[in-house]
Amino acid sequence: MRNLIKHISRSSSVPVFRPSLTTRDVATVFYTLITNQISGTSSMVSKFEREMAKFSKRKFGIAVSNGSVALDLAFEVLGLSKDDEVILPSFTIISCISAVIRCGAKPVLVDVDPHNWNMMFDSVRSATTKKTKCVLMVHTYGLPADALKIEEFCKNNGIFLIEDSAEAHGQQLEGRPCGSFGDISTMSFYANKHITCGEGGMVLTNNEGFATQLMQMRNLGFESGRRFYHQNLWWNYRLSGMQAALGVSQLSHISRTIKLKKKQGAYYSFLLSPFFELLTPPLQSSLGAQNHYWVYGVILKTKGIRESVMKKLSEEGIETRPFFWPLHEQPAALPHISAPISLPVAEELGRNGVYLPTGSHVTKRMQKNISAKLIKAIISSTTELK
């Protein structure tokens, strides 16, 4: 403890994340300005779509305004009906269940693996009924879900599979990139993602029919033959040329971004290893995939101290975030869940998980400082609880 505490210093505030923008990123965006490629129909958008599709080993990419929109469009294009069931993990962001509810289907929530915090194949199989029409598989916090088994199961049972890869840019499972599994994959390019456009998203698929419809759906339903004659009340979900340019540049150096995150994750685990009786670190690997540490999250072993720990760290100038709150306990979702359920792993993660600052703005010295203050906050909060 003394060796760690000596690294505590009164430093300036450390945000939990900060977009990492290079000179090349800035120059690429500037190029769209001086060449007037700023709209959602510029060639830069098409370039970003082609490069993300190639990166994800997909035939088609459809850029949209954000990751939540990507999910909405993915479900809309499947044409699900009122009684159709969609299986999804309870431990994920609200956007996932929102998309299911908005398309008119019924969400069926399952628990996640206690070690890698992702949807489990056995849970999907157990939750499947004759009404199951789709599985929404989400890769969480830097490790992949059991995608190969879930994909095979869905294929064998005539079930659609949507893969949410918002937190898994560049992640792979047995040589296949996340973003290549199932019928449709979705991406988010929010500011804290490995590839950022500030805001932005993408739908990826190998289905040409889906791709054609998705391109119309994100562009007000315009058709080449009769431009202002509309048969559908679809949306304007376009991504701008400036955002796409940033995405193209960010994609070109994603390997450096991931390399840094992996180093930071390993260093946090090294610094915190003497104190694993106080917290559970994220897995370094799972299912043969190395953790990309989209975030570095820990589970506090003492129940009920998470808010106190976060408050103490905030007072020390360290920003943190709580883990996702379970979907089956979200007030907005409760009317759409048939009966109260208990999913203990999602509940444990939601109540006791917290993640720490990572990114290019965080130095090794900062990591030492953050780790020391985290341990101090845990011990202090535990003492106060008693």
C-alpha cells in the first residue's frame, strides 16, 4: 500500500475519457471544408462506408447519425411484428431495449457471464421460444460475446442475429472481426469510441436487399426515379461529410489506439493486483480474444460503497463512471417486461461496477495516482460503512 500511496499527488482533473485527435485527423476534416464535401451525400461518406465494410469484412456499410439510430434501423428493416420476441442482455445501454420496444417487438432479457460480462450462449438457448425472431448480441467493455456459438444457433433455428459492436471496434474472435457476425451489425462512433466521428454510427450487412432499404430509410426514402415522391415516412439519419472524414482518418490509426488501451489496461491490473481482495478487475482475455479495454472497469467487492468511492475520487479530480444499470430495472422498460425478473450478475455489475480514466490523455504517472486514490477511497468508504 505504501508503494502505491506515494504516487498520490494533487493533479489537475482527469476526465474518464477524452477523444484522441491527431494532426492527420484535423487535416482530413479540413480537406472536406476546402473541397465542399460537408453534406451527408458527399463522396467522403461513401469512402467511410466502404472502408468500414472492408475493415469489418462486410459487403455493405450504411453510415448514419449515431449508434442508437443504427439499432433502430436494423430492427426496422427486419420487419418484426408485435408478438415477436427479441433476446438481449440486461447488462447493456438503454439504446438496445429502446430499439426493440420502438419496433413493436417484445424484449426478453437474459443475464450475462459473471467473468466477461457478456451474453452467454446457454442463456440465449434457454430463453428461446417459438416466438423468438431475433437475438441482439452486444459486445461489452472490450471483450466479445460468445459470437460463434450464438451465430450458429441463430442460423440453425431461423432466428435473425443483430450484432451490436459499438464497443468492439477492432476486436476479433477466432480471426473474425466484431462487426462481421449475424445478419446485421451496428457501430457507434461517439467521442469515447476507438473510432470516433464525434457522433455517428453505421449499419453493416451482407444482405443487398437490406442495404438498399437501409440507404433509403436513412435518407427520407428518396428514390432515384421520382426524387420528391415518397411512399414511406422515413427519416433523415444521415452522417455529414466532415464526420465521415474524421472516421476515415481515425480508422487509419485504430491499431495504435487499441495498442495504447491494452497497455493501459495491463498497467492498471498490475498496479491494482495487490488489492484484488478489494475489487475484481476485468479479464485480460476471454474466448481466446485479448481485452481491448474500451473501458477499464472494476467491481467493488464491498457492497454499497460505489457512490462514496466515486464521490471521493471526484473530489480528488478523478472522473469515473458507473457501470450500466440493468435493463430489467429501468423504469422506462418495466411496462414492456411481462413479469418482474431477477438477473443477479447484471444487478451486481450495475450496483458495484465503476470504470477509470483511459485514453491518450492518461499517462502512466496518472494511472499510478488514480490507482492509489482508488484504493484509498475504497478503504475509507468501507470503514465509513461499518
